[in-house]
Amino acid sequence: MPFAMPKVLTLAALLVGGTLSAGTAIAAAPVAAPGLSAEMMPSPLGTAPSPQQQYHLHMHHLHTGESLDVTYRVGNQYVPSALAMLNHFLRDHRTGETANYDPHEFDVLHAVMDKLHRPNGVIDIVCGYRSPWSNNYLRTHTKGVAEHSQHMLSKAIDIRVPGVPTRTLDLAALSLGDGGVGYYPHSQFVHVDVGPVRKWTLM
């Protein structure tokens, strides 16, 4: 079936009642985020960002069918409206519950795409936030699900990048030395989180 370009909602449209829907991409205009210092937001690549450097993510959720195209950070400041969109986009697709993600998780995704030389590439979302109920459901139906998963803390996302082998994605995430990285070759995804630095493979 031919691929149809997603409809794009502006931030203004969202604020007056627009909603995420399957095949809909949302673009957020950057605005200043007061009260956030440079110390609170280290650059994921270890270099100081330029004052107007824009941090962009283009994602597609494999369970909801939604797409999100968003600038979530400008220089040293996160964009509050964009973070709200990301929190909704990454909601528990089983229960509809949302949570506030650690913004550094988005910096990690951005850095991974830079490592892959795909700054405008699409990230497929396999799993975002998990409510305690959803996490327990998965533990009883699949293997390799942690009882105290970082997904429940809004600090983890399972991803694929179309056109990139899972092992290549895994190595790119590991090269950052930031948080946890899980390699799932059978299910063809990589887990990235901003918890303690660690790595694992589930064959």
C-alpha cells in the first residue's frame, strides 16, 4: 500500500483542541523554558551547545500508529510544550496513562541518531512509558521484563531505526556510555534508558 505523508498539526492547532491520531505528525515551535540552567542540561555529546542549537526528534509509534516531529530543546533550554507532547506520545499504549519523562532520555535518543549520522531519521517506538499494571502484565506474558523497570520511571524507551541493523543501533547507544542499553536481537529492538550505566543482551 503506498505510503501517505502524515498530516501536520501546528502547536496552535493542538492548543485549541487538536489531538494526536494515527498518521498525524505534530510539530512544536520552540519557546523559552524558564528556570533551566546549563548545568541541569549537559550536552549528550560532551560539548557545549550553541545558544540557538535545535534538538529535533522524529518518531513513529508502532502500537498507536502516531507520528511526532518535534523540536524539544533549543540551546540549553527544553521546550515545555514539546515535552508535554512527548509525554503524551510515549504514554502507556495499553492503559493510556502518561508520565513526565526525564528530558535527558530525549538527549540520548538525539545523540544516538547523531552517532548513526541520521539526524533527520525516524525512530520507531516499540515501548515508552509503562504503568505498573502494564509492566506486570508483560512480566507474566514475556521474558526479560524487569520488576522495577526504568520504563515505569519514565526513563526508558525501546527503539528501532528503519534501515539500521539492530546490532548497529546497539553499538551506537553503547558508545555514548550513558545509562542502560539492552540488546534484543530476537525482537529486533534496543532498550535505552537514563538509569545506571549497564548493558545486557537477551537472546
